[in-house]
Amino acid sequence: MGSVKRGKERVVVFACHWCAYSAADLAGIRRMEYPESVHIVRVMCSGMVHPHLVMEAFSLGASGVLVMGCRPGECHYKDGNLKADARRLVIHEMMETMGLDPERFRMVWCASSEAERFVEACRDMVRLVRTLDNGGN
């Protein structure tokens, strides 16, 4: 991926308003820290994150993308998170076509009360992209 410079990782998190974004807010209230290279984009539902939006994040320099939404069975829009999950394979195929490692994209489900899960998912993704950017070392 030509636009990403080593050591300059940028992880874009598309966070569901109802759960993941609320978990991020709770993490802030608790003064929990996650890497500053994480950039949160609030969306009403993870099901609204179209594959082209994910690919645009990569084309604009993201080295990793997380889509975070409500846990299965807890979606405020009934099945939005299931729609998001169904797009995972399409996104992976698009990434492979563009020469991007599909590991750079992940989906994570969390409840609004799971600040720790939100923070750990962000930390894990940053660690992963650092490893990938350094050639897997």
C-alpha cells in the first residue's frame, strides 16, 4: 500500500452509535488510553458501512480498518450487524484485488458497557498493522 509510511499507522474505526461508539465514550470517561493513531468515525449502524467506504479509508491512507458494532442479537436496527458481517468476504476480496492484506480489516462486536473490549480491539489492530508494516517482524 503505497500511501502508508512505516511507523505512521492510522487505524480507522467505524463505530456503531449505539454500542461501539458508546463503549469508546465510556473508555474516555474512564480515562482509558488507546493509541492516538486510532481515528473514530461514528456511524448509526455497522450495517451502514458499505465496502466502498472501507476501501476509501484505505485509499486515503488508513493502514487498518475496524468496523465495530453491536453484539449479534443486540443490534438496534435488528440485523444491521449481520448485514455488516455478510460484507466481510466482499471487503476481503476487494482488498486482495487492490493488493492489500485482508488482515488489515476486522470486525468486532461489543456492547456499550464494554469499554475494555473497545480499547483492546483498537490496541490489537494498531499492533497488527505495525507488524504488517514492518514486514511481519
